Amino acid sequence: MRVAYDTTELPAVAGESVDVIEDDPESGWSWCRNSDGREGRIPHRVLTGA
């Protein structure tokens, strides 16, 4: 491995707002935080812009 990688996926529901902490365009996932403070990865295909 070249860098550490956490595979935790953050469950989300349609309409929920999350903060994108770190975007990884190469993988197609973003590290996000929800309103409860939980963090994990969410695929770009399910995220929308504000």
C-alpha cells in the first residue's frame, strides 16, 4: 500500500445533508460526516451538489 485507506462506508438516506471532508476523484468516493457526527465514505454517484 502507498497510503492508509479506511473502507468505512457511511449509510445515508435520500435528502440527508452531509459534509464532504475529503474528496477522492480517483476512487469515486468522498469521506463525509453526517449530522450525527458519524464519518465514512460515500460514492460520488449518490452525492449531489448544493
